[in-house]
Amino acid sequence: MSLTILITGATAGFGEAIARRFVRDGHRVIAAGRRADRLETLARELGSALLAFPLDVTDTAATAALPGCLPEQWRTVDVLVNNAGLALGTAPAFEAGLEDWDTMVATNVTGLIRLTHAMLPGMVARDQGHIVNISSSAATYPYPGGNVYGATKAFVTQFSLGLKADLVGTGVRVTDLEPGLAGGSEFSQVRYGGDAEKAAAVYAGTTPLSPEDIAEAAAWVIGLPRHVNINRMEMMPTCQGPGPLVIKRRDG
């Protein structure tokens, strides 16, 4: 069955891979993101099954107005993939920039909840739909320098579970995808302020998850029978595992 799927952060990485996968699977995709030129390139490549829709999820008015701004034939959104997000910096909390913290909260938390708030009533009214939130293993396993980024993803995970609790008895599903080490996107370059060498070092000697792996997971959860809800899916490459607690020992 063909679905209409809205994906945020669709200009690169996970979002672009998910858009490509869903179009390949026969669905219609609304690809939302800040970089209109990339969206148009994607639309030219994938054809009429993809609608390019410029959107900054931190724009309060734009997210609230989105359902009514879509072309009439695209307004029944069956699946919302809240993928837009970012990490900025790896400094410890006492050295981190407050502006970076604010940007992560605005994108990873506020943007996500506002878009969900805009799209969810229509799904409930139709008694069907699916919210897929892209969280992170950082929601569960803290690491040095991950302070606010990990906290925003912990919010996404808990918010997803809270939505599921509210939606019991409706036909609306909610899934939280929690990838671990993942390459093939702009994530680390953004985190390191465009430093390609530092970004590459994150994946040196590893075979990380790819955007296509995340797209495969998203395709699987939305393709299950409608009475089946995958609440959470934690994913890691085989080269990664949850680490031991950090213990700092002093000499003497």
C-alpha cells in the first residue's frame, strides 16, 4: 500500500536515505529541509513521487502552518519521520558554548515536538498514522562531551514513549529509532564545525552503521501490520557496544 510520508532533515544523511528508500518502495515522500537546492536536486532525480518542501523546524510559524501549506493532494500524511537534528561540539559542560546548547534544544527537541503537534491531530482523526522519531543510543549511554546532545535525545526517546501511552486505543503508531555509531552523513562534520579531519577520525578503523541501515529499519517498522507497534529499536554496528562506567583514578 502506498503511503504519504513526511521526512524532516531530508537534504542529507539519514533523511535523504530514508526518502530514497521510501520512494523505491512505492511511497510518496514529502522531503523537508532547510536547503532548497538539495531538495530540488533530489526531486529531479526521484520524480513526481517526491515533493520538495523547504522547512526549518526551528521556525515556529512554519511548522504550525505546515499541514495547511501542503498541496491539497499531499495533505493526508500517513507517516511523519522526525529526523532533523544535530550535535554541536564535544566540549565538557563547563566549557561548552551556550549558543550551541540552545541550537541543539531548538532543533532536536522544540522543532520535533512542534511538528508532531501540528501533524498528530490529523492522524488521530483518521485513526491511522505513524510517528517515527530518530533518537540515538546517546539517549541511554552518556559519554564525555555528549551532555546536551545526549539529553535532547533522551527527551526524544521519552517523548516517544509518552506519545505511545497517549495513543493507546487509536490506530496511530509511534516508534523511536536509536542508532549508535553511524557514518555516511554530515553529523560529525557539523559537530566539529566543518573540520573534515576530525570528523573522519571518528570512524577510523570501524565499519559504522550507514544511512541505508537506518532507512532499512524505518522501512521495516512502517511496513509491519497496523496492529504491530515497535516502541524502540536500538541499533549499533558490531564494532560498538555500551561501555563500562568511567572511573577516574588518582595517583597515590
